[in-house]
Amino acid sequence: MTPSRPDRSRGLFVLAAVAAAAFVVLAFLVAAHATQDLDVAIRNRFRPHDVWGTTQMRVDVIVEGLKPSKMVPLLALVAVVVCVRHRSWRPAVYAALLAGVAGTLTIVTKVIVGRPDPHQDMTAVGGSFPSGHTVTVLVCLGCAILLLQERPRWWEWVVVGLVGVAMGLSLLLQAAHWFTDVVGALLLGLAVLAAAVGLRLRGTDRPLRGSGSRPQALVGTSGSTTGEAPNSVPESRRNWRRSSSS
């Protein structure tokens, strides 16, 4: 039996809560330096002797090609296209809110934890935990899918997850982040996206509708099926009217 929409949304909220709780616990462990031995061991395994070789140059295509300065404009472009297509400003607001929540949580955590990266450097927006590259690629791709489709398919989420993992592995191979930085970013991205999809299934997020003749729900599923007339008269009532008039 296929689970109902409320059951699925409840499951997604539970998943978001579990991921968020795991992220908070991991942040405390990182701040207390409880994961340092594990992180150092994994760093030495992924990039021994800190050598920049062929592997690092190959994965740099992923790191540079999907970095935040490119993913954020890509999401903005998708939002603008959807806004123009449906003649509504709400897709842009939705994208800004979702990306803004993820970005704010990332930066606040970086500042609070204040952890240097494997080369003992600090970024302009705080420390190394969590990986901003990984959070950004997850949330931007996931948000773009939510803007373009009312009910994304499961394999599309698998693709988003694989891209996030690929970014994390590339950062580890370059020793640009610690292992727990990447894990924390994956947990944060999962929490944000699971909550967003749960709100959609619950119908809490308002439908993004255009003002034209073909309104379509982009975010939220509280309305009727796309293209269906909301005030259409049921067949049984039309038959009753015909029989009464005759």
C-alpha cells in the first residue's frame, strides 16, 4: 500500500529532525576536538604527504565547476526563468528563502565552531565546519528541482545526493576540508531539503501561481491537479440537472 501524503510528510520531517540533531551533535564533537584523530587519519589517507598530483587536478573540475559562486547564480537563473514563465515573483522568493536558510545556518556554524581547515587556514566567513561547497551544491540543485517540478522523482534526489557526495570526496582528495566537515555539510543539506519537501507534501508552503490563463502550482500541493478547473461541476450533478429539466 502506498503511504498517504501526510504519512510521507511526517516521515520527511522525522528525517529532517534526525539529520539536524546529528548535525548539532557532530558540531559539538568537532568544537571539542573529539574528531581530530579521525579527521587527520582520513586526511592522510586521501592526500598522503599533502602532494598535489593528477588526482587533485582531475577533481578540481568538480570543486571549481560546482563552487558556490557558480551554483548560486545558477539557482537564481532558474528562479528567474520560472518567474517569467509563470508570471509570478514567488519562485524567486522561495529560492531566496531556502538558500538563505541553508547559507545562514552554514555561516553561523562556521563562526561558532571556528575550526581551521587541514592547512590551518580560516575563511573570510569563519571556519571549515561545515563545508560550504557541499551544502551549497546540495541545496541549490535541490531547490532548482523543487522550482521546476511539483513532484520530483526519487531518482532526481539520488542524483542530487551523488553530486553532493562527489563534491565532498573531491574536497577530501584535495585536503581542502576535513572528513567531518563534509559529513556535517551532507547532514545539514539533507535536513534543509527534507524539511522543504515535507512542507510541500503537507501543503504548508504556499502555491506559486502565475497570473496568466494557465496557473500551475510550483510549490505546495494543496490545490487541485494542474490544469483542472477548480469549480467544475461533478458528472452526477450534471446528470441530475438534465433529469430535472426534462
